[in-house]
Amino acid sequence: MECVFGLVGDGFALIVADTSAVHSILVHKSDEDKVMLLDSHKLLGASGEGGDRVQFTEYIQKNVHLYQFRNGIPLTTAAAANFTRGELATALRKNPYSVNILLAGYDKDIGPSLYYIDYIATLHKIEKGAFGYGSYFCLSMMDRHYHSGMSLQEAIDLVDKCITEIRTRLVVAPPNFVIKIVDKDGARQHAWRESVKNDKVATA
């Protein structure tokens, strides 16, 4: 029942993910951060089996750091996406990971970019995308309201529309979402959208 989605705006990219850790009919926690900071200017949002998601995203993060440590320069967003895709493709023929990824980054000469990488190692550069059951609602909302060159406020308004649609129409909708952005100033957390906090109902 996970939901990860993202889009590219004017000078930034953002990724939004639910924060529920769920197994079968049980919700274990509602503050699981599924959007990892790969480095100072990259975000990696992942959905999939909990163990695979954590193990694979940490593996990618440490290898990105290792490359920068060895060579003195960071990977570009495209290079990080291709490396991630290559590792998934290698694992696919051995012990595949059940993980889907949205990778967002900002490069000085290129600007913001967003890459879609699924569990069978398909890689595409996109302007908007989503994974999980919530994608049925997010993608239709983004098809209707998204346009290239969106301002940050327009993008956040669209994110809120997507979250509202998920909460309204998905029968087992996750209650909380985290929003992270990356731009020329780096990757960082922008906001949370919470309806459950400390086991009590809170305002969204």
C-alpha cells in the first residue's frame, strides 16, 4: 500500500513518500522515512519490501559516497541513476531486489532531473512519476495539473492535491507523507503531511 511520487519543477525536483511501515494487516510505524539523501544534491525515494528497500538503498548510498571519496568528485544524477540501474540488473539474475526507485538530483550545468527505476531495472528520465497503489491517483492528478516549469508553490499545491486524493479514495491509504526537495542549495526535507502523530489524530 506504499506510495512514492515525484516531479521536476523550475530549478528543483521533489520526491514525496508515505511513511508507513506495514506488514500484512499490521502497521508497525507511521514515521518511516523512505526518501534517502544520497549525497548533498541527490534524493532517492524507494518503495518495496522493507528489507530489500533498506538494504539496497543503503548499498547505493554508500557506493555513491565511496566513489566521491576515491575520485574527489561526486557522481552526476544520470551517473548515479545508471549505477543504480546496473546494480538492480545484476541482482535480477542472482537474487533480485523487490524495490522501485525514484531518483532526483540537481547538477550545476544541467539543473534538476528525475529518474524512474523499477524492480526489473527499467530506467527512464521523466518529469513526473509514481510507484505504489497511490500512483493510480497521483498519475491522473499530475496528468491533469502538471506543467513544465512549475514554481515550488505550484508543485506543493499539486502534491497536496495528490495526497488528498489518496487519502480520500484509497481504501487503505497511508496517513503520513514526507516531502523532500533538491535544488541548487542542496537536498533537504521540505515538509511533512501528517494525519496520525503519536497515535493521536492530528491536523494535516
